[in-house]
Amino acid sequence: MAWRNSSSTSRCSSRDNRRIERVVVIGTSGCGKTVFARRLARALACPHVELDALYWAPDWLPKPAADFRRLVHGAVQAQRWVVDGNYSAVRDVVWPRATTIIWLNYGFATVLARALRRTVRRIIRREPLFAGNEESVKRSFLSRDSILLWMVTTFHEKRRRYGTLRARGAFANLDWLEFRTPAHADSFLRDRENRATAAPSHAPL
């Protein structure tokens, strides 16, 4: 199994030996960034930072911009971490510290199906989210604040934006990995998890 390494014209295989230290996981809303980032952080034995958790206050209110930036700045001072989230307001805080961008660049139908399944599951199970917030039928299906509506209306714009950021090379320090299907992303994760199981605690992952 191979995945695209957009910092060069070559492809990197699941036996790639690059060291990954500070990772930003990006992708359109609903593609599965948090689940991917959580698994990767566990395999790398490093903190997982979910930007949504730092952004939202109770009652689905955003925290003040200054507070959000302060929290994010503190979180990325560690030597190793995996961050997930698309917040352009803190890109200048996170990306210069990162070593790797992982872009979950899945197709529209795949992301919509994932987002819909996640929303229905959260509603049925009443899963507590950031600051104790919960998704509801009204918010998810009958509101302008619906994450599903947000995903549909911003999908193509975000795809173009990330493609442009990568092509411009504005963050030359970053190594980009792009996964076009969940199967490719899962292959990468399984490889990192296998390394974590096999390697001594001091060995690089």
C-alpha cells in the first residue's frame, strides 16, 4: 500500500522510515480527523490536541479569540504532538511548529456518509462533546449551524484551499502526506501501530 508524499514526486511506502514528531491532521469537516489523530497519537506515544475542544465553550459558544490562541499556543510548545483541526485563525501558531501535515483528502460521498453516520450516532448515544455540548436533531438537521450543512457547503472550498497551500509551499518546513481513501489512511496507521508494538520505548517512530 502506498500514499502520496506531496513534498516530492515520489511515493512513500508503508516502510517509510521518516520520523514524525509534530503532526497536523487536516481535511474537510466530517472526514474523520479526530479518530485518525487519536490513533496516531497513541501509536506515537505523544499528546493528542483536538482544536475543537480548545475552541468551544458550553452552549456551543466559541471562546474569545485571544483565549483560543493562548490555549493553542500552550498546547503546541511540547516537543511531540498530534493536532487535528482546520482553524485558519491559529494556523500561524500551529503550522510553523509542525513537522508534518497529514491531509485526509477523501471524496465528497465518502465524507458525507461518514459525517452523517457520526451525527446520527452522537444523537442516539447523546455523546458529550467539547465542554459538555451535545449534538441534537434540531441542531444537526434543522439549523443553519448544522455540521452537515457546513460540511456540504464548505467541502470544495476547503479542498481547493489546502491544495493551494501545499502548492505554494508557504510552509517549506512541512512534509505533506495525503491520503485519498480511508483504506490508505488506515494502512498508514496500522504501520505506525505495528512499529509502536515492535520498537523499544526509546526507538523513533
